[in-house]
Amino acid sequence: MRIDPLPYESLLETRPLAQVDLVVIHCTELPDLALAREYGERVLYPASGTGNSGHWYVDRDGTTERWVAPARVAHHVRGFNPRSVGIELVNTGRWPDWLDSRRQTMEEAYPEAQIEALVALLAMLVRDLPALRWIAGHEDLDTATVAAGDDPAVQVWRKRDPGPMFPWQRLLDATSLRRLPLPPPL
């Protein structure tokens, strides 16, 4: 695993690892890891000098990078960041028309090498994070809708990742983590 901290990692809030009980699975909705890095380095919150990013990124070939240490609170899912770590899987999702009502289908499968690397990463996290027991998709936790970019009268899901092509059952069979009950426990 390659460790390549984001430029603002040291500005992110710290937390005890015992606070982390949830893994959130995302897909980048971008074509490649390089563009995901570009987006991750963008400062979106001037007051803190930080942006949006997962903790780990897993490329299609299984290459895994850590951009934010788990003891830091990354901005990856509204309302759940203090208790969770985020894993981003490189996948085009709805890119480049995320909010176009005509482009809401997510059709890219997750390659075997990527899923194998994800399973290995989850095994490491279960070993290293004592309270970790839940797993969820971004789409499970951020269920807001917004006006479609092509037609403001139409509402689309703000987040749909990891999407319908993600092999949830396979992942659950390979880990001790369980899907977060919805609504989530406090």
C-alpha cells in the first residue's frame, strides 16, 4: 500500500481510533486515480484549508493508496465523518454528467483485482480499528435529492455510489463487517 498524504491532511481534525465503527464505500465517479487525486487536493473549505476526500483509494488494478490517516476525520460523507473511514473505488459512475437526469445509470463493473484489494484492506481495518463493525455505501447515508442539471423540475439522487454494480453480498461474505442498519444507530 502506498501512503501519499493529501497536502492538507495535517489540518484535518484528529480523533481516537476507538471512535471509528463504520466504513463507507464510495466510488470516485471519475475516470482515473489521477483525476481523483486532483479533486481530492482541492481546498473546498477555506476556513479550515481542507477539501473532500476518502481515506483510501483502490484503483481498478488493485493498487491501494492511503491519502488520509484513519486518526484524521476526512470529509467523505455528510453527517458520518467523525465515526467513519471512507474507501473510494476508482469507477466512472455517472461521470461526467453526475446530475444529468438522462445519465443516472451506473454501468461500470468493479474488476476482480479491485474487489480483492478491497477485501484485503477491510481485513486490515478490522484488525487495526478496534470498534469497527459496520459498513455502508455512500448512497445509504446521503439520500438527498437535488435538481437535475439538465432540468431543474426533475429531482435526482445527489449520491448513488458505489451503485448497483457493487458486489455487496460477495463483500459481506468475505468480512466480519455487517451492513449498517438504516436508520443508522446513534
